[in-house]
Amino acid sequence: MASLKTDVVVLGAGIVGVAAALHLQARGRAVALVDRAATAASETSFGNAGIVQSEAVFPYTFPRAPAEIARAALGLDPRVHIRYASLPAIAPWLWRYFLASSPRGRLATAMAMRGLVQRSVAEHSALAEAAGAQSLLRGGGWIKAYRTRRGEDLALKDMEETRPFDIPSVALDRNQMLALEPHLGEVARGGVHFTDPLSASDPAALTQAYARLFVARGGHYLIGDALTLRQSGGDWALDSVEGPLRAGAAVVALGPWSKELVDAFGYRIPLGVKRGYHMHYAPKGNAVLNRPVLDLERGYLLAPMTRGLRLTSGAEFARRDDPPSSVHIDLLEPSAREMFPLAERRDAVPWLGKRPCLPDMLPVIGPAPRHKGLWFDFGHQHLGLTLGPVSGLLLAQMMSGETPFADPAPFRADRF
């Protein structure tokens, strides 16, 4: 079987890998996109909340107040589910996450993220137009809804915190919120409307449209095992179903599966996982949800999708490959039914996704420090859909010797 030679091989066909492949291709590179699945967006990119979050400069951090930590540890915080049998294995990563979640660390992350997230809508819009997938993206932003006075204080505090970053938002009382979402339940007292973000009616279909654009422009989509990546002379070699592949450069964009590969090359990057679930529901009667709505105090999000109303959970702390469980969705469903009139479930079991997270909630984007031609693009935490196209742009600019649109230093691989 003849060997395929290309300029760059991108490992991983989620939104991050597909977008990186497209941006490299746009700069004249011959690119092969390799994944273990025959279809793009078959893993973590398949089932997210679907928001392109142009407001998400501040990260989800580990709680610092002892009372908050105690509530989560005792199972009293619905935003979090802990698999206690897995705690010894994930405790070292959780400790690093706690340390990085200091006020100073949180602000540093926000300053680094600003340049990426504020360009996210423009980059997605450009790709969607080129892919003929504009119908999969809608405007209208999303709403952070609250139930109590304490929730209102938290929502308004979050809103004020983003003002220095020039993020458009509107505080809503109950009547103003019902004007936008007339079928929200009585528990929703008000909210904050982030007006600029986009949302996808089918995130997997959106990524797959981008992958078809990549192939239509001459890219190769191959099924292969990323863990066979190896140096071969001055090139990178890989085994695929279609035969051996050689490339001048390789990009690791394997999301939560990046760790095994970078470990094999001697890099000890502290990549952890926050797991999350989704379940689809039919609406009751003629009830309609026009945009995603987050229940701030319960930590789940409802989003209108092609398949129905998608309920996405907060974070489950477990080992990456622990068996899935319906517990978190089961706990959240009664609260979601208070927030919106949901009818029957449309999925047999909850879908499980695995968010790749670094302790500082910043991705790794840039060159591997000790291997020429090896590049990293992973660790996009809760914002894979948001950051995929814009991090692909930053990576492609770095690989092509262009002046990056944002400072890449906060995302370097050796920062740990």
C-alpha cells in the first residue's frame, strides 16, 4: 500500500481539529485529518450545549469558600456530581485546579481568554458561511436565569464583572424575560441576557459541515490510530486504515485523549477531565424555547436543538473512562421541569461527554518544546465549540510564521 505524504497531519476530528485543519489548509498547506471514527464530531464535540460564547472570558473555577466546597462534597450542589470511588485518582489534578482558581489566577485566565472568545463569533460565522451551514447557527444570545434573591445577586455580579471587557449584556426582570422566553416557569424570577453569542441547533452537524468543507477543498480525512504517531527521519509517521502516512508536521488535537500521546513523548501536561451529560426532551404542548437558558443556581442548561430540548449537566468529577451514569441527569431533571414544560425523554440513556481541562482553564496552543514539527491544540475545557475556530486560527498563524492576532504566551505547553 502506497504511503501518503502531506504537509501536516491533524490528529482528532472534533471541532478543534477540524478548525485547525481548515485554517492550515487556507494557508496553502496540504493537510490530512485523522480520527479513529469515520465521522467527524463523534466524541466530545457531538453533544455540547451549542453556544459560541463570546462573553466567556472568566473561567469556571474551583470553589474557594469552605462552605461551597462542603456543599459540593456532601452532594448538595446540583452543579457538581462527584464519583467518590474515583476521587483518589483525580485528587492531584483537583488540587492543582484549586490552586489555579485563586482570584489572581482567575483574572489572569480572563485576560488571556479575552482575545480568543471575543473573536469566536466572527470566526464561526466565516466558517459557517463557507460551509453553507449558516442555518445551523442562530443569533439571540443566551440567558442566565436565576430563582432567588441570592441568585439575582450572583447574576448581576457576573454581569458587572464582564463590563470592563466590553461584553454586551442586559439585566432582565421577570416580565422582560418572559417577553423573550414566554414559556419559562414561575421559578425563573429574572436573568441576564448575553446578547452577542451564537448558538447551534446541532453542534455535531455544524462540525461535520466544516469537515465536509475541508474535504471539498482537497483535504484528506483518514481513519487511524493517533497513538501510532512517531518520528521518522525528519518527518512524522502514522498508521491509518488507508495505509501509512508521513507528514512534515503533526498537530495533537485529541481533546481528553491528548494526554496519552503527549505523555509518550515525555510531556507531563496536567490534563484533566470534567465529564458532562445531555438528554433530549420533547416540549409540552406548543411550548417553545428560542435560545439557551442556564439555570444559574442549579447548574444545568436547556438548549433548543434539532432533536429536541437538550438538557446539559454541569461537571461530573470522575476518571475519564469511568462507566457513564444517569445519576446527574436524574437529579437535575425535576429542576429543569420547573424551569420549562418538558414532556417525555427522547434518548434511551444520557449521552456522556468529556471536557478536557487544564488546571488554569486555558488550552495548550503552540509548539511542543522539544520536538520539531509537533504542535499542540487541546484543553479547551467547557469552550471547545467556542474556541475551536479561533484557536485553529492562532495555531495556523504560529505554524505559518505570521504575526498572531493574540499573544500566544499564556497558552504555551511549558507553562506548567
